[in-house]
Amino acid sequence: MDGSEDPRRGSLFDALRDRRRVVSTDLTDSIPRGLRIATAYAWRFLLIAAAIGVGIWLVIQLKLLVIPLLVAILLSALLWPFFTLMLRHRFPRWLAIVISLLTTMAVVSALVWLVVWQISRELPRVQTRTVEAFERFRQYLIDGPLHLTSQQIDDLLGEGWQFLQDQASVVWSGALAFGTTIGHVGAGALLALFILITLLADGGGIWKWTLRLFPRRARRPVDGAGRAGWRTVVMYARTQLLVATIDAVGIGLGAFLLGVPLAIPIAVLVFLGAFVPFVGAIVTGAIAVFIALVYNGPWIALWMLVVVLVVQQVESHILQPILMGAAVKVHPLAVVLVVAGGAMIAGIPGALFAVPLAAFVNVVAVYLGSRAWESGNAPQGDLIWSTVPRTKKGRS
């Protein structure tokens, strides 16, 4: 060897740069085009799903902050029409905030007082009718198709009581957890009240500060999408308040006329349940029918069911279209799927906030997808359901 290098060999780096001297495993040309497209969609979808999963995980971890924030936003949407009406009539902002909060607390206090008043008034009668209903059920077990004896029923009751005694530690830990939950609810209520006051006092300033977090070129689209989504949430809250009021008054009045006990608590329960669209009305209506069945018998329960169905049909097909027009149209299938998904992820709070959150995301996606900020018009088209006000026929 003379120590001279062969110029044809070159360095390892040169070999790596020269693709003619490297064995290639590129199979792109041999993979069908459809499979390449599906793969490209698949890994992008996985990244999006991972980002959504991380976001949901963070929300669950910060639920003690997120739930009061969402409650305050929903309450702001409920109060917004009344609050802006006072501002248009030259009310000072601080006075409008005070009146809005006092009105809300007065309504809530009145509902709680009515519930407590009727429960305390009808408690002896309810206890008596509960004992009678239990005796009827016991007699049905004896005379019915099961043909149980009194001794067998007593033995089953004794086993149930023994099971509760054996699970006393579990019950006690559950009571402690319930006490902790009460503390969290109280702290969350105070935080939600503070956020609500802040939003009413300086919601515009908070939104402007939020916009500055985005790049300058994206601020206009984000601003338009956020405002369109907020209008949708306000319309949703107004619609649900109307629905809840109609359902509560109709079903509560029907229960009172039929002699069903605890008509006012039933009405309040229906009012609260109606804020979970479609599903809440069904569940609370079923509770009203069950109470009528237990305390008044099958015929009154049947008439209670008729009342529930008639009220819901009149509300959804007559009153709501007349009063609200086409403000918010939600297909029941979309509501059921969204509410079920929210309940699976976050329980009752998830069921409560699933529909307004989905409606907000729907409008924001349509707004950005249609580039509505360029024309200044409302976003056109529907992604999941119709949540944008539409001009009625005959109007310009």
C-alpha cells in the first residue's frame, strides 16, 4: 500500500449523500394511492385525537376551576339579554350588575322556599301514603305472580338491612366524600359568582386581552368566530330558559290538578332538568309519572304521562317556534349523542355543558371554514345542527 486513497471511494458522508450508492427501501411507488391517502388521514386523525384527549384530561384534572368557569359563562348567557337591556336604557353598569344578581338570587331563593314549604306542609301526608304504597306493593308480591310469603319478604328485608350494616364503613366513607363534595360545591359557587361578576363588569376587556394571545393575522377571524359562538350560546340559553319554564309550569300544574303530591318540587325538578336538552325532559317527566304511580295509582299515572307528553309537544311544536322562530334547531339524535358523550366523560356537569359547548364549536367551525369574516356575513351552512338565526320567509 502506498498510502494513497482511491478517489472513487470518497468519504462515508459522500456515500450517504449519493443515493445511487445507498440501498433504497422506498416503497412509495408500489403502495396504492388510496392506501397512501388513508394513511395520511390516519396519522393526522391520531394527532388530533391525542390533542383532544390531552385537553379532556387537563379539563378533568382542573374540574374544580373549569366547572365554575363554565357555570359562570352559562349564567352570563342567561342574564345577557336582561343585562344588555338595562345598559341600553342608560343604567350604570354597576347598577345593572347588582340588579341582575339580585334578581337571580331572588328567583333561586323563591324556588327553594317553595320547595321547602310544600315538603314541610305535605310531609305527614306523604309519609302516610308512602306506608300505604309499601303495603300495596307487599300485598302484590304475595298475591301476584311471584306468590311470595310474608316470611320470605321479611327475610329479604332483613338481609337487606344486614347488608347495609355490613357496608357501614363504605357508607361512612361515602358520607365523608359527600361532605367533601359539599365543600367543593360551596367553593365552586363562590368562584362562579366572582367570575360571573367579572364577566358582566369587563367581559369585553377580557375578550380583547384573549385576542392578543393570537397572532395578529388570526385576530380578526378568531374575534368573529368567538362573537358568533357567543351569540349562539346566548340564544341557546334563552331557548332553554323558555323551554324549562314552559315544561315546569305545564307539568307542575298538571300534577297539582291530578292531586299528585309534591307538585312544586316536581315543577322545580322539571325546570332544572330541562337545561339538559331532550334527555332532561324525558328523565324528569318519567320521575313525575313514577311519583304519580306510587302515590296515586296507575290511572292517575297514565294521565300524568299524557300531561307530560302534551306539554312537551306543545312546547316544542307550537310555542317555541312562535316565540323563538328558527333561532336554535337541534336534532334529537345529535342531542342524545352529545349529552351521552358528555355524561360519560364528566358525569352531570358533562351532560349539562355538552350541548352548549358543541353548539359553540359548531358555529366557530362553520365560521372559520366559510371564511365569513371576509364578507362580514353570518356563517353559512351547518356542521352538526342549525344554531344560527335565520331570516323568516317574507322578511328581507
